[in-house]
Amino acid sequence: MNDNLFPVVIQAVAGPDYTVYAYMLDGTVRKVSVKHLIKQGGVFEKLKNPDFFKNALTVMNDTVAWDLSGRFDPSNCIDIDPFTVAEGEIVADPLIVA
């Protein structure tokens, strides 16, 4: 990632075991686990529900987010700091079938 740029997520895909594949504007795909956030509880407790984790996952505020309202309101979501996402492991695109 170019350190001079603010990291921007353009797509997020749910993976197994509470992981997210974040497609970044710089062309990389980052694998981010949110299991540790779920263990913290609080606002992240809602992510424990596998259906919510998968179906509410989206991109808001230029980062990985979960829509709480169903209206894609960027002020009503659970989102992860984009710099945290950008620190995730760079992986091959999981959507490309070999």
C-alpha cells in the first residue's frame, strides 16, 4: 500500500470463520479477521450472528462495515478503521476460481 494514500475499501466479501476479504483501491485484497472484535463484545456483539455478519456486510465510509439500519446510512453502521483493514494480510482474490 502507498503510505501517502488514505486506505479505501471498494468491496467487502464475507469469508469463513469471521473473516472479511477487503478489496482495496490500491488493487490489493486484504484478509481481516474480526473474531477478536466479536470477543470484545459491545457494538461488535451483533457480528456474532453469522447471518448478520454475512448479509449486512458492505462498504460504508470507505471501509468494511455492517449496515445496522438496512438503509445504508453511513452514520448507522459498525465499521472498522480503514488503516486496520489496510494492515490485513494481502491474499489472492478468493473470488477467482482457479
